[in-house]
Amino acid sequence: MGNKTYKLYDYLCEKENYESRDSQKMFLDIVEKTIDKGGIKIIQAPTGTGKTYGYLIPIIEKHQKAIISTGTKLLQEQLRNDVDNLKSFYYKLTGNNVSCLVMKGKNNYLCLDRFNNYQGKPAEMLVEIEEKLKTPWDGDKEFLQKTDSEIWNKICVDEDYCTDYYRSICKYKDECLYWAKLKSRESQADILIVNHALLALSDFGDIEKEEFILVIDEAHELDKYITSALTKTISTFMLKGILDYIKQFLPSDNLDVEKFFNNLNEDFSKLGVGEEEVPLVLKDNNENIQPKFPLIEKEKSSFLNEFKEQILDPLEKKYMDNVRKNVVDEITNHIKGKRGWIGPNLKSYLEKLSLISWEELSGTAISDQDSQDDEELIKKLKIYEFLQNKFIKVKDFYETLKGNQGKYGLSISREYNENLQTYNYIISLFPIFPKDQKGQFDLNRYKGVIITSATADPEDLKSTLGIEGDFTNLPHNFSYKNVKFCICNVNPSEEKEKWRECLKQSFKWLVSKYDKVLVLLTNKEDFKLFQNEPGTAFLRKDEQVSKRVEDLKKGRIKALVGLDRLWFGVDVPGEKGILIAKIPFEYPGDPLNFYRKRYLGKNFWEYYKRKALIKFKQGIGRMMRTRNDGGTIILCDNRISNHKEFSEFIEELKSRGLVVVKECKCDDKFLEEVMKSDKEK
Ligand code: SF4
């Protein structure tokens, strides 16, 4: 147990009725030592440890600058509330302030220049933004009620638009919500709250990392977020967007992008289905997996060749070259028309873009200010630069795939767009393991690193991200004596019909006993089993977790059914039922799993099982959110007894009071008996 005293911690316990916990004090001590001596520490902190205060208290007391990274934007907001609470206690205690800044990815913020130049369709969101701009709104789209992602993409901060060149002459640079208001506060903040995606891209400023402690919270999801942040994509819509910009310069030209993707679809469809090798997966807009395609190097090479011949070469040689000529002609004519007198911003931008020679530029003179014509030309040059940057991304995608075949995987998915009445094909190039992306994720540059989660697994962090550190497994805090864990005697892969029946029966029983039921599924197809159940809501792709969880807490719904997002990080305190459909092995045909299997060979099974165990522990972890919680968990999968690690985890919970009922029958009579008895069966 930690022996050191913390003024702020003692104050909270003595004056604010905060409950002192041994495991939390141990957490505080580890963080304090890391601040003093550095190193990378991995801390598994079971539910109830109070890990957020566990790292915030020493950071605040020792005036340590810190970057705290968590999984989602929602969790960033929760962290902001925790920091605000502690800040106010610390101020009461010492009279000192702590500054904290929440940073999200650039494209979460409004770009005033793009917004004011937007010429697309009108929308409620634009009216709301006009209103928000009259308030102290920081430009974060999270705080908008009316959103339209298509429009947002055209008005948000975009690195291809807001380049260093352009930023220096942007009309709005002094009032820019992102650069002038938010980023300027970054280096002064004591605590920066970021998310894992931002962390992966190191896109949070010119700070001296050596002065900062990095805390990675919710570390069980780090691999997922980092892999996704390092994924490069191209899509039908992205390429069509590039062509729309090209048309502003070359109105009569067109490149049939859709034909390329449709042909691609047909080509891959001819390849047949392979169970073992499934690299290229087409998903429709309902996330149902479409045909699976075996990968042999020939197919990847043929994709590369076709992409080069049909997309990259025409874009580069026919279009980009002609656009450039067109722009250069326009500049030359503009300068001639002005008899060499051009505005300061136009001149500065032209110098940086290097579109015309130095001699031509040195023959110009600077007028007092940019004329309207100059500004029109700046806008055109801006579009050209934006287009050029987007094209570089397409080229980079091709070069990365060509040069790193062993380290990257490829997948194809598609979504139907109702507005455009067509499919958007998305080709993703993802790192098989982020640990192979040298220099992308270097933790050694920080003063010290704390990596924590309720299910932090050092082996997982090492094998996927290459992170190694000293591991501490903190003791559990809550008793499980009010929890029953029923294992139904059914094998989901061999007895499908019986398993479906078991799920339905177990669900009916749980909702008859509890006002709050969570149904943790592994396949969207199984949503159908609960479709007609009254009081049941489904956590679909675009549904806000917080809103649905609130509905459940407030009794507006009785049951919430979901996939991944329901297994991780959902907090529903009180008595409840949890239905776990099966041991959560990921879909083996998922492209990432396919490539990881190829990469790991015979070691894949260990990796695969570890991932399932982390998710399973997280799912079970939904039960005890506070000391007084309890209820029943039903697992419709008897295969748990075949997997030592899963059984060991259940044994560990048994030692803390969990009542385990094996060979559970899904009939009311049996379950009623289970409820009455406190004994194991
Ligand atoms: S500085 Fe960049 S982000 Fe800010 S308004 Fe101008 S273009 Fe947009």
C-alpha cells in the first residue's frame, strides 16, 4: 500500500467525503515515482480503483506538465470534467490554478475561411454555426446539434487547405478558432487532454515532450485506435472530389472513377471465396460482409497496375499537368493585366508556391493592398494548392502499398450513399502491426509514461504496439457476492438453432427480472433476434452511446443491444442483467485478422485468444460499476470451459464472491431456482 501522503487526496477524503482506497494510493505512488524517475509503467487498475484521480492528483500536486490520452472524444469530455473538479478543490486548498486544454483532431474544428467561402447547398447546420459564432463557441463540432458530415468536410480545418503557406496570408488568421484561439494555448497548458488518434499522429503541437508525463488511459483500445489512425484510404468520393476541383480549371475533362471501382468489384468477385485467406472484404452499408476474396500476390500486383494505369497516371499526366499550365497562364495574364503591380498577400503566396520563376516574380512590384482581382486569384491558387495536396495523398497511398507489402494490409469496403444514389468504395491500407511503423509512436521521448486500463495487458501492448514497461496489477476493489454468472450449456458454433433459442429465452428472463439489461453481441446479424422485443434499443453505428445509456439509466428503455461499443466503457450502475452472446472472438475474416494471422503464423491463436479475453473481461466489467451493484450475467456459450485463460478469470472472480452456475438451462424454472440460491451449481 502506498505510504506517501498527498495533500489534495487527504483533503478530498477528510473534507469532501471521498472514500480512501488502498489500490488508488498505490496508483498515486506509481505515478509519483514516474514523475520523479521516469520510465514506462503499465498499470492494470480494476473497476473502482479511481484511476483518473490516481494519475491526476500527483500530476496536479507536483505541478507536472502532462498529456493525457484517452480513447474517444466523449471520454475526453469526461476527463475534462474530472480535471475541472480537481482544479477547483486544488484552488480551494492552495489558491493555485491549473490550466487544462482539450485538443481534438484538426478536422473537428471550424475553418472560418472555408466557412465564409462555402458555396454549396444551404443547411440547418450552417444557420446554427452563424448563431454559434456570436457566442464564445470554440469551433468544436461536438457542440453542434445539427450536423451534416458532407458539408462539415468542406468547412472544417483541413491540413491540405490550411497549409503553412496559406495560413500566413489567410484573412481570418488573427481570429482563427483553431490556430489563433486553441493552438496558441497549447504550449501554456499544464494538462493537455488528447485522444489516441491524435497521439498516434503526434498532432498536438510543438511542445517539448521531454518535459511532459504522458498518461495513456483506456489502453486496452490503444492498438485499435492507433491502427486506425495510421490507416491510409482512398475512395470513390475522395477521387470524385478531386475531379470536381479539377473541373474548375478544366471544365470539359472527366475521368471515370466509378468505372474503375465497379470493374474492381467485378474482378474480385471472379476470384471466388476462400475461407483461409480473406484479405479483401466488401462490406455493404449495413456492415454485412459481402464476398470474401483470397489474396495472392498476383491480385495485389494487378490492383497496383490497374490503379496506376487507370487512376494515378491519368490524374498526374493528363490532369494535374494541365491544371498547372492553366494556373500558370492565369498568373502570367494577371501580372500582365496589372502591369506588374500585385498585392502583398498575392506576392507572398506566389513566392511560396513556386509556380512561376523567380525572374518573373522579381519583375513585379507590391501595391498597398490586394485588389479584388488579386483576392480572386488567391482563391484560385488556394484551390490549386488544395488539389495538389490531395493528389499527393493518392500518390502516397500508391507508393506506400507498392513499397511496404509485408507491413501493410489492404481491404475494400463499400457504402451506399442515398443522396448520391451510388456506392462509395473505400480502399484502406492499414499497418498490420503499428509496432512496425518506425518512429510513429515513440514513447521514449516523454519524461515518463503511465499506461493504464482495467484490462491492461502487457503482452498485447508489446506484440501489437511494441510497448514494453514495468507491469503492476492492482488489487480488485469490489466484491462480486451479489453477482451470479450462469453458463448455458450450448455451443454457438455447433448448435446454432439451440443457441438462438437460448439467447431469446435468457433475454426474456433477464428483462422480467431487471429494469436494466445489456445485451453484448458479436455479430450485427443477431440484432434480429431482439427486433420485436418491447422496450429494447439497439446501439447502431451512428447512435450516440451516451444518449442510449442515459435512456437505460432513466428507465426510458429496458434493454440495450449492441456490439463492440457496448462491451467497452459503458457505465450503468445499479442492479442489472447482462447477456453475453458468446466468447467474443473477432470475426476471422476481418482483413486485419487475416493479415495478422499471416504475419504471426502459428502464434496467431495466442494473439487471437488474448484479444477475445480482453474483450470478455471488459464485458464482465460492465456489471460492477459501483460497490453496491449486482445482478445476473448469462453467457450462452459452453466453450468457455475449453479455454484455460477464461476459466481462470472466472475462478479469480469466484474468489471474490461470484456465484457461478454451470450447465445453466434457459428455462424460467431453473433460472428462478438460481435466483433463490446463493450457492454454486
Ligand atoms: S488560418 Fe487556416 S484554419 Fe484558420 S481560418 Fe485560415 S485557413 Fe482556416
